Amino acid sequence: MALARTPGLGVVAWRRLLGEFGSPAGALAASPRELASALGANSRLGKAIAAAAQHPPQADLAWLEAAPDRQALFLDLPGYPPQLAQIADPPLALLVEGAAALLLAPQIAIVGSRNASPAGVETAFAMAGALSRCGLVVTSGLAEGADGAAHRGALAAQGKSLAVLGTGPDRVYPGQHAELADQLRLAGALVSEQPVGTPPRAFNFPRRNRIISGLSLGVLVVEAGARSGSLITARLAAEQGREVFAIPGGIHNPLARGCHALIREGAKLVESATDILEELPQLSVGHSTHSLPLAAPALDPMAARVLACIGDSPVSLDLLVARVGLTVAEVSTMLLTLQLDGLVAPQSGGLFSRQGRM
């Protein structure tokens, strides 16, 4: 940790030191002459490394020792996620609270506007649930709006979710997500590259986005304005060779403009979880677009009830409301969930019918 926190130390120098000395401890124990030989003319960095050996990061170490489910992962050392190590500027150290093994699992990032519309929040929640039931870990940034909805959707589906923080691992931002963060510690993990005690700083959040995309096989953007930070994550994903997905919206909706721009640039238009799975052949969770796991047994009981009431023929929303005995808003939400699961498809005339995954 002392080496990773050395000011001015980047990925190239980190890897050069590990190659030369075999371990971080070996680099910290090296003489000034040996450091100069390994680092070339960068004498300032050599002095910083020598100073770091005398001043270990006590706050980070105290945080790690305070709970058994906390650990540090270091670039190119055992346990570090190989997917993340492949990006151009991977973090040297990650502080993790929760199930660190999830960083090695297949992940899909779901991001979107902090000011997402009610429909956007519902879509993020339902899509996260659908993808969780297909075996993917849902990764996002714990922000308000779409991010929080994605985390909650995964947890509600009994799935796993990772939150990548823009603060130190001991800080939750925004504060109203403290309870959600507690849930993620138990059914997922919180991840940060920032030192313990780092407060919310605007410039750390775009940096955080490269980790969200770097950990994932692809990034799904639910809602995004023309200048949304979610577009940064999507473009980082494209640069990293990850898949980019976007959900379209109405042409008069300002929160759809970012998604439409991504689709024009080559992102895949997404209407259901199947659209995403089709683009991820490297998944090792054992399903294809023709043999997806049956979603019905894992459905929310209310959604299963709506599905059962659709029957074999297309049905209108009003008729479904009458059959199910729920409100229009409740049935509409369940229909959205079923559409994202690939179990229901909208038809002309405002009708809905079952899809062929039953």
C-alpha cells in the first residue's frame, strides 16, 4: 500500500519496479542506486519511494484491519481483476469491502442520469433484475437516479451488485444511499481506488468511471442528457474495447439525447436483456440467446401474476388491470419488468402478448 500511494507513481513505473524487484516490498527496500537504475533519470520518484517506505499509509491500514471483509487488491498481483488490469490506466490499488471475489465475475455496468425520470428509474431497476437473473453482476456508481435504481434492481432479484465509489471506501456519497451501501456490503461489494478519508471531489468521479467500465463486459446507458457523465463511462468503455448499449427514448425527452447519440455512434439499441446477452458471447454463465434461463420462477410474485393473466392472446392494459386487480401504475411497472425479461412484447393497438421464452 505504501508503494501504491507513492506520489507520482504510475502504471509504467509500478510494473517496472515489480519486474525489477519482484514485489512491492522489494522495491521499497531497494537502495537509491538500485531505484535509479530501475527508473532511469526519474530521481524525484526514487526519492518519493524511499520516503514512502518510512511513512506507510496508516489510515488505509487501519481501515483494512477494522473488519474481516475488507481487503486491498494490487495491480498485477493475485486477486486483482484481470479485466480491469487490461485497460490503459488501471488503478494501482483497490480497497474493497464485501465480496471481493465478485470483481472476478462477469459484470454488466448500468449507468444513467442522476436526475432520471420515473420511467428511467423503473427501466434501470427492471433491467438490472433481468440481467442479474441471467447470472451477471451489476456494476454501477452508487449515484442518485439510474445508478441507485440499478443496484436496487439487482438486489431485489437476489443478484449481486458492485458499487465503485468516487470517495474513499469509508465515505458514502450521496449520504441518502447509506442504507443501500450497507445492503451492498452484504450482497455485493463497495470498491474504491481513493485513500481512506477522501471526500467527494468532482474530479474523482470521471476517474471512477473508467473502473466501472473496465470491470465490465459492457456498459448499458439507461438515460443520459447530451452532456451527461454517463456518456464519459460509455466512451471509456468503447476505448477499452467493451460493448456499449443504450436504451432509446422519446425524441422530445432531453434525457434520451445522450442515448440516441450513442446509438448513432454505434452503440446497440436495447429493448430487453436478450439484446445485451446476444453481444456477449464470452460469457461463461452457460446460456445463449436461444437457451436463456427461465425467468418466470424468479419473478416478483406480482409480475408472475400479471404474466399469468395475459393468456395466449394479446391483451390491452385496461383488460389486464381488470383481470389482475391492481392499479394501472402497478400493472404498467410489471409489464416493463416482463418486457425487459423478454417475457412480454408490446403489440400494435396498445396490446401486450407473451414472448417465446416460456
